[in-house]
Amino acid sequence: MRMQWRWAGAALALGLLGSGCVSFSQVQTADTLGAGRFQLGLEPGAQPVEETETESDGTRTVKRGYAPLVDLSLRYGVTERLDLGARIGSSSLELQSKILLTSPENESLAISLAPSASGIFAAFGPLEAGYLRVSLPLLIGIKTRGGSELVFGPRLDGRRFLAGAGEDTLGVNILNAGASVGYALRVSEGFRLLPEVAYSRTIAGSAEANGATVDRGVVNAPGIWQFRLGFLFGQGRPSLAASGGDTRYAE
């Protein structure tokens, strides 16, 4: 009986960690900020959710609504091609990076890799549970006149949930694929407004008990949508089209 309670508690801990609205939106440009520049972001949004309720007579009712999302982000341009940053909120605590693959001088296109990692750990009495997410988006930015940018972001996410009670452990591994599209509108020199829509779907997964795999394969799960409206404060890379001259390194 004690073993059953331990496993039930571990499963509940995993459920509590996994039921939240984990953020998979990007809410950033494909272009880097440029060396020495900071950017502060406020990223509110929402995610459609469904809740199924079963009545005593067996009747099921599906309720649809929206769960709120919000993150705060801070990013810094370490070099012309590298940004580092962090985000906290619906993303739990996320460490971010962005590596520009195209030339910083390219005024029409920016392509970058933006790997990130986020996670959380919690204890429920004798139970311990943790969550880790590693994301690898490829950001493709089409720069428009005036310093704005249309951003596409295909992405792979790997997620791991782990819970334990004493010597018993339960783990779940999930692989998600998705994409996002947003438009970073340059409102002024130090402010951009970035609406974004993102989609994610689980494509594979596995479960393990006490270190041994008990199930694995393709996961037939519905996709999830997220909507964000990013308020980005700080000077990004200047645009030649906006300034009319060669001001790549000073806005």
C-alpha cells in the first residue's frame, strides 16, 4: 500500500508540473541586438485550454477557455553575433541565447539559432519532482523598411519530467515540434511591439520507472496554440533603411 501511495504521489507531482501553461513562444527578433545593447521585454499572452467534466450519469461536458501567460525577459548583446538573456514567468526560469548565422550587415535577412533551457524543481513532503525543457528554434527574420522584422521560428523542444519518493522514481520524456510567426514593429528608436502566434505538438515520448524504460513511441496528442504580444524596450540593431546611412554600430 505504501508503494502504491508513493507512485500515486509521484504521478500527481508530475501532473502538477506538467499541467501548467509552459511557454514555447519566442517573442524576439531573429537579428541580434548588437554589442553592448540591452533589451527588456514584457510578454503577456494567452493559451486556449479545454477542460472535460464528467457528470454522475456519465455525461461529459467540454469547457473551453483561455489560460493567461506572462513573462519578463532581459537580453544583452555580448557581440554583434551573440545575445544572452533570461526569461521568467510562464517559462519558469529560462536561460536564452541567440547566435546570428547571417552577416550583421545584412539589411534584408537575419537567420539565427536561439537555443534555450528552462526548468523547475519542487518538493511535496517526501516527494520530489523536477522539469527540464531544452529548446532549439531556428529564427528567420525578413527585415522591412523602417527597422521592423517579420519573424518565422520552426522549433524542436525536448522535455523531461522526473518525480521520486525514496528509492522509487518515475520519468517522462517528450519531444515536441512546432513553429511561430510574429512581426516586430519598430514603433520608435527604443521600443518594438511584437505580436506572435506559436504552435506546438508532441510527436514522440517515453516513460521510465526506476531508470528502466516501460513505454516509448509516437504520441498522438493534439497541438497547442499560444498568442503573445511582446513589449520590447531597448535599442536593437539600427537599420540603414531607417537612418539613410551607414550606422550599423550606433543608433
